[in-house]
Amino acid sequence: MTAAIYHPSLYDRQRFHPSYWASNVAAPDYGSLSGDRQVEVAIIGGGYTGLSTALHLARDHGIQALVLEAGAIGWGASGRNAGFNTLPASKLSAKAVFQRWPEAEARAFFAAQREGQALIYQLAAEENFDLQACGNGIFQVAHSPGAHAELAEEGQQLARAGIPNRLLSASEFASVGHGGPDQFGALHMLEGGGINPLQLTYGLAAAASRHGAQLYAHSPMQQWRKQAGWHELITPNGTVRARQVVLASNGYRDSEEPLALRNRVLPAISNILVTRPLSAAQWQAIGLHSLAPMSDTRMLVSYYRRLNDGRLLFGARSDTWGDPRQDGKMRAALEQLIRQKFPACGVLDSEFFWRGLVAVTRKMVPTWGRAPDDTSVLFNLGCFGSGVNTAAWLGRAMARSLAGQALSANENSAVFRQLPARLPASPWLQRKGLQLAYLHYALQDRLQ
Ligand SMILES: Cc1cc2nc3c(=O)[nH]c(=O)nc-3n(C[C@H](O)[C@H](O)[C@H](O)COP(=O)(O)OP(=O)(O)OC[C@H]3O[C@@H](n4cnc5c(N)ncnc54)[C@H](O)[C@@H]3O)c2cc1C
């Protein structure tokens, strides 16, 4: 097992996150593994990636799949994110993606991202679960005049990639999005919107289970052996033998194996605050009209959405340690960011606060495939803050690959292929690197 890089409380699988989502969705009970099992495919991680892989294997290919989740199903990022069904899953601009990869590969990547955005609605319809979808598209909100000029360029590049969008001036955005001193216009991406992320997780889990996949919660894989062509995943009360393994542990990976994938992902902490329902007068004062999710153009991005029941959800990056004794300070930092964006908000009563890990890589776009040192292991790495559209789609692609089906051009895009460069092995150095990146980003934000 590898050393965790943050405060132990961030890895406490006994405790489900105290999120707003968890407060209003009943948790299904998937028991823990007891005894030994043998299956074709074992999956480590019960989030969107693992559950979607299991669902597609069982439903579309008739392949036995078994999911091991160390906490409750949805314990990781999938159950606690902000529910933005957005794209692209990258810290790169669309222009940079087109510069870095050949035109056809970049286009295939963006087409994949769009497919992923649509896939979750399709799955909810097919499997009969409610995503509580809301909002009409996604807004990227310029935090300065310079950022608005860059959004104009980004919009053109996204259009080149087949992603419908329109650029709004500050006054146009004030009438459909929000006003205030921190907006200089916005890019409206016309597809996607808000969802309830835990409903997506539980919907995928229920569907996977109904189609015959085995799901085990509170069953951490603690040891991984390989013998005579079989993987053996050892949990506290049982062992799973499988021909192939899917590593779907995202920013919560704790296994050394496969060695080729070590130190490729840097988990970064993101914090979310949800207020108590605001009064009609407060919403009027804030002037936030839309239920569409929004994020600003800062490198140290703030993301926010007005929820169906009149609350405000607001998220941003965190410190680089995650000690719960700093929760008060972190909440106050988020409240300060809200006041900066919406000075007329008055006193806000925050009811929920939680943290989670976003998977970041030096490549800046997601990677998936078979591990170079063991092709019977499939993985995905680095969905950044955009796993809602990406992870379930990658699960479907992995299921197709495991079933021996030919992959589509989008699934095969070269953008997904090359492994991200390795990070320093030391957790201390990883945290230092992140701190330096944050300082650099803060400076860039101030200059723009
Ligand atoms: C605060 C926050 C806000 C976000 N907001 C958004 C958003 O609005 N929109 C968006 O698209 N994306 C967002 N993201 C990112 C998105 O949530 C993730 O990309 C996505 O959920 C990843 O899904 P996953 O299944 O790959 O991983 P996860 O959901 O993280 O699941 C990985 C699971 O693996 C399990 N695991 C790890 N090791 C083991 C082991 N040894 N044995 C058994 N189980 C193990 C973990 O317990 C964990 O539950 C956000 C993330 C965070 C943290």
C-alpha cells in the first residue's frame, strides 16, 4: 500500500461524507465481501468509473464483474462532487488541446467528452433513475475583461470541436446568469447542466446490481497478488480471484500495483459549502437567476450553482493538508469568495461543508487504457473536476475493451493514450509542488 499524502481524516472510510447530497438521498446497503469469489473482472473502486464498468460489462456483454469499494458505495469523489455535467475534463484550453494533438485526435477527444455528457442522461432513462437534472447548459464566467477576450477564443475553438456555445457580454449574462462586480461576461456552453451526483452514483449501482454485477462495500482491497494468470485481491474477510482487473480508484488510489501507474496522479483537495435556503429577497439581491452550474475563469477556480431548493452551493480549492481542525478557516475562506462574487448576499448561513479529492495529472487530460506492465489491468487516470461526463463514459469504454470489442475512434483518441509524466515519489514533495502551483496560479489570476 502507498502512503496517503493528506491528513488521515480524508481517507476515513468509516465515515460517509457530510455532504448536502448525502443528507437527502437514502443510502443503499451493499454488504461487505465475506468468503472467496472467482469472476472474470474485478473492479477496485465503487464510484462512477467502477460502477459504470460493472454495469456495462454485466448488461451489454454478459461478463461477470465484481466491485470492491473500501467505503460505502459512492464514498469517493462520485458521491460528493458538485454535480456539474460539464466538459472538457482538462486544465488545458481547447486551443492547447488542438496544438498538442493532431486535429482528428483532438476532435475525437472532444466528441468523446460530448458523448459522455449525453451518456449519463441516456443511462438514467434506460435504467430508470432520476438525476434531478436542472439548468440549461453550463456557464464559464469571465473574472476580468482579459478573461472575456480569452473566452471568445475558447468559444471558437470549442465550436471547431463541435461543442455548441455562445459568448455573452456582461449585460447579457446579467440577465440570464448573474450580475455583480466579479463578472465580465460569460461563455454559455449549451449542453449539460446540473445533476445530483449521489443519485447518479446510486442509480449506476442499482442498475449494475440488477443486471448481475456483484457490489461489495466496506471491502478494501488490501493486498494484490498475481498467480498463474489470476489476480488475487485480498480484503479483510475474503479474496477475489479474477482474470482481469479494473483500477477505478481515482484520487484515492492506495495500491503500489501496477508499478507503471505509480505516482502519475496527484490528488488535490476541493472544498464545497452549501448554505441554508436563501430568502427570495436574498436571491433578488444576489441576482443569480439560473439553475445552470457556473465556474469562473480563474486558475484557482470557484464553482457555484443555485440548487433546486433555494440553496447556494459554492466550491473552490482547499489547503494542501486537509486537517479537520482547519474546517472553520476553510469555510470562512469560501464565504469570503462568495462575498467577493456577490457582495449583496448579506449574512449567509452555511449548513454543509465537505472536502474531496480531485485527480490531477501533469498531462492535464484524462488517460485510460491497459497498464503497460500488465495488460490484464485497465485503468483511468486524471478526470480533473469533470468526472461526471468522463468517468461513466470511460467505464463503458473499458467494458468494451474487456469484452474484446473494437473501440470507436473517440474511445481510441490519442489524447487518452500516453501516460502522464511521473510526480516525485515523496508525498511531501507532491504537496510542495501543489503549493507552488497554487502560488503561480494566484499570481496569474491577479495579473489577468
Ligand atoms: C469536491 C469535488 C467536486 C467535484 N465536482 C465535480 C463536478 O461538479 N463535475 C464533475 O464532472 N466532476 C467533479 N468532480 C470530479 C468527479 O467527482 C470525479 O472525477 C469522479 O467522481 C471520479 O469517479 P471515479 O469513479 O473515477 O472515482 P471516485 O468516485 O473517487 O471513486 C474511487 C473509489 O475507489 C475506492 N478505493 C480506492 N482504493 C481502494 C481499495 N484499495 N479498495 C477498494 N476501494 C478503493 C475509494 O474508496 C473511492 O470510493 C469533483 C470532485 C470533487 C472531489
